[in-house]
Amino acid sequence: QSVLTQPPSVSAAPGQKVTISCSGSGSNVGRNFVSWYRQFPGAAPKLLIYENNKRPSGIPDRFSGSKSGPSATLGITGLQTGDEAHYYCGTWDSSLNVWVFGGGTKLTVL
Amino acid sequence: EVQLMESGGGSVQPGGSLRLSCVASEFTLSDHFMDWVRQAPGKGLEWVARIRNKANSDSTEYAASVKGRFTISRDDSKNSVFLQMNSLTREDTAVYYCARKHYGIDVWGQGTTVTVSS
């Protein structure tokens, strides 16, 4: 049972937009920066979003992040079949003094 | 190119020990927080341990599931971070990633596989 709650799966058609939620609490998402990661099967995770809504160099602006209170959201526009992957949110939990990840969301582009 | 390369994974019997290593390229590891993150087969990401930078006194934190059994450490002369794993159980079977915490966890190694089995 993850401290951060993500939907197990989401799906949308190519070219459409999808959002993935990450629900936490005041000690983690509500207090600290949230980052988002994408992982393809058999590969290491890759940072997509840091500090709630910033994109590292090389990440297209189709990817966006937002946060409100204890919840964060990853948005992906202009979906491509190559976006099919698992997506994870992560942040520090100031009460537990540990880093926490969401359980992950599998994105299917139909 | 900024890189992390893990080594030391393998098969070990329950109750055994293993030491994972991670060497950094093109950045000074001691300037950053460094993490170990693992992923059991078919499961999600699980954060394992963190060692902070020198400016933060090299302090460490551990997940509850490994506290008292795993130890994270650093050797600045080798630009490397280590994970000493003792009293291993089948639940520790996973791919272990070394990662850099900068703005988010921004650099990841390719992972090393640990299998705990009799």
C-alpha cells in the first residue's frame, strides 16, 4: 500500500490528452515538491517533471505538472503510442523522513 | 555524460549479505544526495535509502523495510556510493537502482539485479 495514491491505469486515444493524479497528505505532497517519472519495461525510470511543474532539459512541453494541496497531477497532451509506459509520482514525506513513490500508473494509448 | 553505474548484484541465500556499488561519472557524487531505489519483479518503485551530501553532514535515511539491515555509505576517493545489505529475505529480491537526487531524482543507473533464493 503506497503512501501516494495513483490510479492503476489510464487510457486515451492518440492525439488526446490524459491526466494522472497523485494523492497524498499534508506531510508529503502538501508540503514538499513533487516529481514525476516515466518507466518503459526493462528500463530505468526517467525524470519528467520536478518541483511540481518544471521540465528537465529535453522533456517536451506536452508534459506538464501541477499541484494543489495534497494532490498533484501529471498532464500529457498530444498522446503518442510511444508514451505507453508506467508513470510514478514521488516526493519526500516530512513525517516519515522517507522518500515515497506512488504505486504507478500504466498509460495505454489506444 | 553524467552517468551512474551499479554493480554487485547476484544471487544469495536467505539470511545472506551482498554489497552493491555505484560509481558516478562526470559529476562529484559527494556534492549531491544519493539514493538507492528498488523494484521487485512486476511491482512499482520502492525507495530504499538516502545519503545526503557533505553540506548536510552525510546524514542517512532508510525505508522502514530495510532499516537495521541495510547501510548506505560513500567513498569520495572512488566517487562511489554503496549499499551493504544484510539478513536478506526473499522480499528483497529486486532490481536495485542507484540514483542522484538533485532537482527530483534526475540521474538513474541501469540497475543491478538481486535475487534472494535458496
